[in-house]
Amino acid sequence: MLPNDEIPWRREQFDELYWESLSQLGSSTVTDCSDDPLVSCSIVVTVSRLDSNYDITGNGEVGTLITGSVGYNWRITGWMESSGRRQTIDQSNSWAFGWRWERKS
């Protein structure tokens, strides 16, 4: 069970806590391997779906009901070479979760 102060009961709190960091990914991100002289790579992360739904009934008092969901699809493509061994990268991932919360006290 989460403490009440960790449950966002306003849309602004939800965006602040959970969504801003995901939305900053944008549609694609290129990874840089130049910080390790023994590794070279060309990796692209492409985000193809990034969405959320959030609904509040109440204003934080006892009985306030919150439902929400978030989800994204992303794909990593490219290659990485370390110690003379080259590896091709092509991996997709989908992630989503939802919740329903009612303040009881």
C-alpha cells in the first residue's frame, strides 16, 4: 500500500511524477558510445507510442477516486562492437500499466 502523498490526485502531479521523463524521449534518441574507447556503436531508440489516460473524481478528500494508465512502444536498432566482436541489435518492447485508487482516510 502506498502512502497518500505518493498517489498523485491532480493531473499536474501525475505528469510531474510519471510522465515528463518519458515524454522527453521524443520519437528517437541516438546513443553515444564514445565514452568507452574499447566500445563503438550506433544505436537508435525509436518511440512509436507514448500515451496516458488519467481521470479524477474528487479533490483529494476521502472518497476521491483516481484511475489512470500509461503505455509506450519502443524499438532499439543498430550495432555495438566490443573487443573486436560486433553484435547486431534489434529489440522491441511494449509497456503499459494502469491503476485505480480510492482515498479511504
